[in-house]
Amino acid sequence: MTPPTHLDPSELGTKSYWDAAYTTEQQNFAANAADEGTIWFSDAGAEERMLSFLEDLSDEGHIHKGSSHKEEGDEQGARFLDLGTGNGHLLFALREDAWEGEMLGVDYSAESVRLAGSIRDSKGEGYADVDFCVWDILSQPPGVWLRDGFDVVLDKGTFDAICLSQEQDTQGRRICEGYRERVEPLVKKGGRFLITSCNWTEDELRGWFEGGNLEFESKVRYPSFTFGGKTGSSVVTLCFKRV
């Protein structure tokens, strides 16, 4: 598929915007530990739907949640990587849902990583092994944490923000055009890339991510609406499998 046309640039595509936003959220959290910051797409219930979708994949035997009482030969829990982790809420929700594998949240904003770490530390021992680090997927190679890749790579709004950046790569492309080729090596063979967007339709997202090593597998169901003879939803979540 051919990638769709670009979005108009916005301040939401700038690092300075997110540094400022997460600095404010850090201050709010320091003043009130119940205020963990924004949960993106909460009005559409995106996080809950992503968790339910992953639960179904586990029930069907495609990915493994892990066991607190592992015996020799048991599978380890799926490894998760959260791209543009923000306040880390999606990874914390996975832990609360009894996913026991390794979890890493990365973000190009050091303020985001600082906030996520503070929230984790406030949650107690059950979350101590949820890790966060500063990493810019578009300009830096992966760290030693990559190993053979992740079972599930998550993106909840990160590609949306990247698509709002007017920055260009060394090839003169808008930086969003290089995102798929950066994501693919992060997903282990047979693993999943689960992406949620409010800026692109299902067909447009498939246009961005199909054609390489990612193959469309399924989608998360949301309430739909019809406008101008076309049916759609305000939020789209698609699952791609690395072949």
C-alpha cells in the first residue's frame, strides 16, 4: 500500500511541547500522588480495549502471560516495549492485568521517563521491574535491551505525534516516513505491533505499516459512526504481526 498524505505540522509534534507537558505533570504528581497525568484516548476506552485484545491473544495461545509459579520448561511471559511511554500508564495497566513478562517504556522526553519512574516507585514492589529509559526511536540505535526483540511492541498515540512533526530525516523525508523501518526490528519474528491512532483511518494506517516485514493481522473493535456515507470510528487500533 502507498502511505497516505501527510498531516499539517503542529506543536504536538515537537519535543519542547512534550518536555513542558511532562514537567507540568511531574509537578502535579508531586503535589497529588493520585494525579498520574493524561491517559490518552481514555474517552474511547482505548487502553481497556487494547488490554482486552491482548487477553484474547493470550487465551488463543498466541502470546504468554507468564506464571507466578514457573516450573522448568514453562514459557516466560511476553516481553513488552511501549514506544512513547509518557507516564507509563499502559505498562502499569498490563501489570495490574497479571502480565508478568519484562516491560520497558521508552520516550525521547527525559521528563516523561522521570515522571513514569516516579509513578512506578510510588506503586510498590509489584512494579519495581517495569523499566523506563530515554530513547529516540528515529535517531538512536536500540540499546542492549533489544536482545532478540519484543513479543509485543505498543504505540498509543506516538505515531500520531511523530506525524505532526515537520522535521525531516537525512533523506529529506518527513520523519514519520521512516517510522515503520525503525519499528520492525524491535518486534521479534512472530511478535506483534499494536498501534492506536486518532489521526488515521484503518486503511491509512495499513498504508503506513504494510509492505515490509509487518503483516496486518487484526483490529480492535470500537463503536462506529456513519458520516457522509462512510462508516468509521474516532480511534483505530490495529495489530500487525512480524513475518
